[in-house]
Amino acid sequence: MRLPFKWTKKRLFVSVIFASATFAVSFVLGNAITLAMGPGTSGLFTIIVTTILVVVCARIVGLFGVFTVVVVLFSILAIPTNMFGPPGPQKIVIGFMTGLTYDIVSAIGRNWKYSMPSAAAIATMVSIGLIAWLLVLLNHPRKDYLLAILYWLVPVYGVLGFLGGMLGDAIYNKSLSKLSVVKQFKGEDAPK
């Protein structure tokens, strides 16, 4: 991600579109999986798809803060749902911390081939840890169940996040980055 570029209306618009698409896909896919396999299973499957979308958005927008913007917007849309923890505005804090983790890790390793997958792995592990913390804080009835499986769930989320990050990077690098609209979008505010 190139840090010198500034946020523009177009970059913010693309981030909003990707946040909305991520929410829509996660909501539809998550509910279908929950109906088919039972409660608590959808996150394991939707994490890959949502991570792909978030990483593709970050590659297109190319600015520090894009992850935070997208994940916070996603968490706002998720407030009335069971995605990202129990319903309520507390999801915004989880979204902010998860997005900020993405941004910081990807910025630290921005010249490394696996910066996005690593950022995705660490951010997804942070998100499930924060959801568990929230359940304990709210004394939610499902807290004991989540705490009992957290020791294996955190690394599984990390692996799935890494896989989603790899796929997102591959989709962007192999096809989307070659599209003229993406090239034009990325080059419109490049330094002359």
C-alpha cells in the first residue's frame, strides 16, 4: 500500500462499496451455512470470503486506513445481526480494533510478499479474541462455549485469514490489477 496518496471521494466510495458487499456476502452465506450446519459454524466459512473482499479492496484503494474504514463500516452494518458478536453497537469497537490491526500489520510489512495474508491472519485472530472478550464482558450465555473452544479457534481463524489473504492477493494480482479501470483508478492521483 502506498502511504503518500490522500483519501479521495472515489477511494472512500470504493471502500463503502466493498464494506457493503462484504456484509451482504457474509450475511447471506453465513445464514445459509447456519441453517445447514447449525449455529456457530458460519464464521469458519465466511472468514475466507470476507477476507478476500477486504484484501482486494485494500489493494485497489492502496491507502493506510482502508482496512479500518471497511471493517468499521462492516461492523456498523452488522449491529443488528449476530455477525461479529452479539447484536449491539459494541461491534464498532471490535471492527475498529480489527481494522486497525490489519492496517498496522500490512503497513509494517508493506514490502513483504506475505504482508496482506499475515495482516489478515493476525486481524482475524484479534477479532475472535475480541468477540470472546465481549461475550465475557456482557456475561453472554454463549461465553462459556466460546471460551472452551478458543484455544483451537484462534489458530484456525489465523489459518483461514491467511488463506483468505492469499486468495485476495492472488485474485488482485492475477486479474484485477490488469483491468484498465483499476489501473486508471490507482494511477489517477499518482505523483507526477
